[in-house]
Amino acid sequence: MALNTEKNLKKYYNIGEVADQFGVATSVLRYWEKEFPTLIKPQKAGRSIRQYTEEDIEDVRLVYNLLKVRGMKIAAAREILSKNKDGAADTMKVINKLQSIREELVGIRKEIDQL
């Protein structure tokens, strides 16, 4: 059996790592925990150290997308998530996929222009 070097072996991430991943302050993540208590629920270890799993990070990514990328207010994001969380998550995945396709096409265009 071959060694899978692509697999992420880390089970938990601390709040600082998650904040760096999204380019926000740790206080923003704590605030989002209070505003979206049913969605963002990191585990708390000793001394209230927050531990985020991959699933928790996906939930943070969903909130980040609604608030920072799409520019929604917290009340609007809360309403969308309460009515149709799966639909919002699917929309986010589609938008991310389209953005990656666009980046790839722009890269191809630059290569063609250099020829």
C-alpha cells in the first residue's frame, strides 16, 4: 500500500490557524460563534481552547462566504442559513468552482498571449 502524502493528518485546528486561513482576526471567529451558535460549534479543550475540525472549518467557510465574499449583513446570512443551509452551501461550492475555472482560463489566455 502506497503512502498517501496528499492526506491531511491533522484532526484539530486552533482558532489562530483557522483565523489565518480566512484572513480574519480571532475575535471575528469568536463573534461569529455567538452570532451563529447552531452552526459554528468548535470543541473546547482545557482552559477554553477552541479546537476546530474540518467540518467546523467548512461551516466557518460558509459564514465567511456569506458575510465577506457576498457582503451580506449578519441578519440576512442568519436567515438564509436557517431557511436553506444546504442550498447556501451548494451555491458556495458552485461559485468557488466557477472562480477556479475562471482563474484557469485567465492563465491559459496569458500563455496564449505570450506565444
